[in-house]
Amino acid sequence: MIKKLLLIVLCVVLVYAWQYRRSGKEAEYAPVDAQQPVTGRHPQPATTFNASDLDKLRQRQLAQINNSRNSNGLPSVSLDDTASKSAQTHCEAMAVGDFFGHMGLNGSLPFHRYNLDEGGDGHVAENVCLFKGSTAIAADYNTVSELAAKGHGMFMAEVPPEDGHRRTILEKRHNYVGLGVFLKGGNYTYCEEFVDKYIEISGPPSKTIHYGDKIVFTGRVINPEEFGLYMVSVSYDAALIPPANPNAQPSSYKDSGAEKASVLPPWDFNKNGSRLNMRSGEFSISINTEKKGYYYIVFYLKEGPSSIPYKGGRARVSTNDGFIGGAQVIRVVS
């Protein structure tokens, strides 16, 4: 059935390399060229998949993803409901809005949708694929599941150095994935939202706080015997900026806010209102808000907690020595 369709396949990738460096600069995501969507078609009704078919499709895709990872000596990932909601929302927005890219029509990026809108507490890396046909794509389960499998297969078939999707799938720290699909006429969208989640965040109770209030993050490191909280990096955006042309989005972006706000090294975890219990992994991290906007907070972990300099302040530390174990987005209003 798929062979009969006239398809233009469009794919972009989030290849994350965002790191805090002593120079204060962040590495940008590597751009991946993509064709632009076909426009000017007549509107088509959207297709809503029933819960049973959607669950079955996700389980099939999860098995395909884990086969790709296992074949490369990597552990399996688990399905994450929160990430799947985020993926589904973005798939629907692209298909209905007739656009393609990581940025939503309101200017949101994957971490806004997963961390702020859906309340996720991991770090997300997104693969996105669009199949666009000149006629309506059949809405039966076999067709939509075959297209999802085809999308993942195309990601894995990439050849270095143009293999951003493949490298995202094969990142060793991923331990969860969310999956979304949506169909509207000739637009079929498929999203993979890979998540690194090594901490649990229980507070603050609201993702929206008032200007001047402190953000107090409470939670715990899931496996404190193996990993320790290492650094916390905060970046900032005054507002979300919608794309000037949703059908001609840049193919790269930073996995951070536009401005660096602050960095908390490990020796700051037990002062100025912050607390860390190294044995249990429980923490309460306090961050000041100096202006209205969106704060993106990234939690870095490091293997071997005993090697982390929680005391002193003279040690040389870098996020290059750790890995991202979780993230949050907080909206600050007047």
C-alpha cells in the first residue's frame, strides 16, 4: 500500500551536545538539511487513532527501537507516558498545522513541551519525521504502523557523519522513550522523544511562579550509590518566539535558553538555602529568579559520588565530566 503513495520524506534531528564550558558558550546542534513540505493541498480531516491501536503501535515501535539499541550493545529503553503525550501533541500540531520542525507554532521547543507543558523531569532528545503524500494516506493500522517503522528504519540507515538521528537513538544514557503518530490527509507525522531520567523531581508544586520568588527544586537521585548530583546549569529566555515561517524553520537550535543565567557547582549544594543528602540522594536546590520569562534548569550527574568535590570550592569541575540526568522548565510571571 505504501508503495502506491507519492511520498516526500522529511526528517530533522535533535543531536544534543549542549554543555557548560568555562568560556560560557554552548555547542549548537548540528544542522541537518531537509526538503520543505509540499503546500497548497486541499484541507483533509484528521484521523484520531483509538487507544488500543495507538498502544499497540507504540509497543511495536518500542520493540524496533530496542532491537536497534541491543544490536549495538546498548540497554533497552522503557516507554514513558509523559514523553509519549509530548510526542503526540507535537505530531498533531505538525500534521494539523501543515508545518514541520522541532519548533512549535508558539515557539516551543522539545524541552518546553516535555518539561513545562507535560511536567516531565527528564532531559529530552527528539527525532521527528514527516511523510507527505499528494493524496490522503490510508488510516488503517497496518499503514500507519508500517510508516512509523519505515521512519525509524530511515533514521538507523543514516551514514556518518550525516547520522544525527541514528546517534540520537544510540545514545547510551537514554533510558526512556516517548512515541507519537498523527495523520491528517496526506500528512503523517512520527516522533521519537528519547529521555534521560536519572532523578525524580517532586517540587516545586507549580511550574509557574511569580517574579522575585525563589525556585526550590526538591527530589532525589534515583540511584545515589552509583550517581551523584554534580552540577546544575540554568539558562533563560524572556519569551517564546514563534517561527517567522513555520515551513522554513532552521534545522538547528540550542538545547538551552538564549542566555546563561547561573551555574551551581557541587560545593554550592549545601549553602544559600540548598541542601543535598549524599547518602540518600535527596536534594533541595534553591535558584533565584531575577526577571520574568522561562528558566531551563539542567541537572548533571556524575558516576562515583565519592569523587565529587562537595566541599571546598577550589576544585576544577566541568559538565564534560558528567552527564545530563534530568531537566525542568519554570515559567516566571509578574
